[in-house]
Amino acid sequence: MQGRATSSISTILVDDEQLARDELIYLLRDFPDIEVAGTGANGLEAIELIEEFEPDLVFLDVQMPGLDGLGVIEKLRERNVPLPHFILATAYDQYAIEAFRLEAMDYLLKPIERERLAVTVERARRIISEKNRPAPDALPQQKPTLQRTKLLVKANNRNFIVDAQDVIYATIEDGLITVVTTTIEGHSNYRTIEELQSNLDPDIFWRVHRSFLVNINRIREVIPWFKSSYQLKMDDKRQTEIPVSRVQTKRLRALLKL
């Protein structure tokens, strides 16, 4: 049995065979820091789970009907989704070269042996820990040189100028950013959430999910949600509930001492 690590590694398992998923879940019980956030049975489910949970690690079957494991990685890259670390698994070793071409962290042959899995998990721990560790000479994060205190919001064919501090949250869907403020709801000229965020005060505006930017001073309630995750109830008229991604859940817990 491995010793408990100081932080968990959020993990997704995807395999089209139920027995294979069950066996891997059983083997991973020996590694308490591996937190299985979800499981899937095909490539499309893999993409949905990765986009929803933003895991650190994904155990991914190579051969699946429809979209296979290698295709999952290619699709995520096409969508510019931040990639987790992948550990590919299959009964055939001819996929090894292609797996490493796609920069998979490791490659496991089925049936997966406990000793080989232990080596893989330890490697994952080391790589993820190094990735999350700040560089010794890293400077403190500086605020953008230009932080906008006013934003233009388009609503009802009119252009409104609003105070940034009055923005409750912003969200993007199909390339269009919607901004919800204390008085109006409309659209922004910014093309991406990242671009909007870079022009606002990072101490106030927090990217809690790949599709949502929130004003931390406008959070009304933190609601426990599925599989140790949370939703934020905002201070707008509809009291909108916004999901917190798995990655940002760690920051939320630290910020609010949850």
C-alpha cells in the first residue's frame, strides 16, 4: 500500500469494457491520492468528461468503437482543450510509438499488472508535482499594465458603459461572450474569456470554469455538488448557479477554507 500523498490527483478512466474499468478501479485503491472523478465507456464520453472535470490524469483505452483513444487526444487538440496527462492502455503493443508521438505520459499493456501500475502512478505523481511547483526564481504574478475599470456592454441595440466592479459574471457560448451586471445583461466585444480576463483585476475576477469568469465579490453562496465539486450561486436577479471546475475546486477550498 502506498503512503497517502499531500494532495489528490483527479483522474478519469475510459474503457469500453466494464470489467476492465472495474479492475483498474480496484487496482487504484492501493493509491489513495488517485481520486477517480468519473468513468466512461467510449471516446465521446472521454471528451465530455475531460472538458467537464479538467482532470490531472486520464487512463484511456486505445481500442474503442467509434472514436478511439488516439482520436480522443487529437480531437481535444483540435478544440484547444487543455490536455491532462494520458496513460494509454491496450492489449496490443503496436500502438506504443503512436502513443508517445502524442506525448502520452505512459503506456500500459493489458492485463495491467499491479507492479507496473505502481511505477506509472509514481511517475505521474512526480510529473504532476513538478508541473504544479513554481520555479524558484519565479517572480510574483503581476497585474496587467492596463486594467479596465469600465466595460462596454451591448444590449437592446445600445452600447452601455458599466463599471467593472458591477460585473457579476461573464460566460461564453458559441464564441459570444455574455456579461451580466447588477443592472443589465448584454454582450461584449471581446473574443475570448481569456482576453476579457486579462483586462480586469485578477484579484477580483476569477476563471472558475473554462466557460465562466466570476466577480468573487458577487458570490452569494457556495453549494456542494456532485463528486466533491461545487457550484457558485451568484448575486444576480436569477441567482445563477455556476459550476466550479475540478482544477479550480482546489483553489476554492483554499480560498474559503472548505
